Amino acid sequence: MSEDMLKDLSLEQVSEHIRWDVSGLVPAIVQDAESKQVLMMAYMNRESLRLTLESGETWFWSRSREELWHKGATSGNVQTVVSMTYDCDGDTLLLQVNPNGPACHTGQTTCFYNEITVQGQSEPASPRAAAASGRFDVLAELENVIAQREVERPEGAYTTYLFDKGVDKILKKVGEEASETIIAAKNKDNAELKLEISDLIYHLLVLLQERKLPLDEIMDELSRRHERPRRD
């Protein structure tokens, strides 16, 4: 059933087609309408479904906070609904949306970014999978930790300090670490260079999180550059 068809029915009539669980909730899968990438899964109750249909943007029910939440109300990463359907059993909704930014609170485009290796898989499914596997696992782990620090803001953590001070402080640290990396390289001190580059990468990841620019997009851009035909 499309969103337009759903709008032609009353909420009560729509609810008759949906198998709500004992808590009055139904899982809602959110998919990018253009790329078809699955972005996230959340829960809806009757009120969030009504708000979604009326506003044309996704609303959900937070089980942890026990309250309604409008996706993107704080971050600006709202999701405009293109279509809405339910499955054959009526116990799951599928929303196709045009996202205005990342779906995940970590800054990732999708919440489903943690790759699991399947036996017999001959090659990574995408450049993103390659970037998140093997020797670069630590980057994905560090990105996740930084994202959690931004949300939780544990007292006394250096990352919390950077986010509390804001983008100007983060940019200053990126500049300082870049300068120290240059000095270490000029001094031909690889031991020092290793430390400075590590500090620089960390602060760059903090900057990416502050700007809500996923590392995945950087890896994809590098991949696209690598695949372009050479002009020389």
C-alpha cells in the first residue's frame, strides 16, 4: 500500500492492516528511495504513524526514552517520505525516503555499516567493506568511539573536551598536529612522525564527526579517484 493510499484511509483503517505488537509498536525499515540502501530500523506506534503521514517526514517511537521523536529534528537530517508499504503479514513497515544527511547518530550514512565476514565470500562487497576490514579496522573502531563520546560526553574525556569547545578548537588542533607532522618529517624522525600522524588522524576523525561527514564518504571518494582513468 503506497503512502498516497494510506493517506486516503483514516488512521483507524490503516491500523487495521497493521499487526501491532503487545506494546502497540511495529518495526519500520527505512530505505533510501534512490540508492535502495537500507538506512535504519526503528519502531512506530499509531501516533508516530499519524505524524509521519501528516508531515511527510519520518516520526518514530523511542523505546529507550519512551517518547516520540522526529528524525532529524535536532541534527537537521530529516527524512522525506516517498512511499510507505507494509509486508504480507502486516507486521513490518517499509518506508522509502529522501534523506537529508546521514541516518545514523554516528554520522554514518546507514546504521548498518558493521561488516560481518561470510564464509566463502571471495571479495569485499564494496569499497566501504574494504575500508572497514583488515588492517584498517582500528579506524572504524576509533570512529565509533568518537561518535559515542559526542553523544554521551563522559566527564574528563579529551574527546568530550574537544566537542564542548566546538569546531574552532578542533580545527586549531588539526592545524597544530599537521604542523608537528611536518616538523617530524623534516627532522627525519620516524618515531616522532608515527606519533604525530596518529594524533593528526585522530583529530581529523573528530573533525569529521563534528561535521557529520562519515569516513565512508572519504573512502568512497578515494576509491572513485583510484578508478578514474589517468590523463598522463
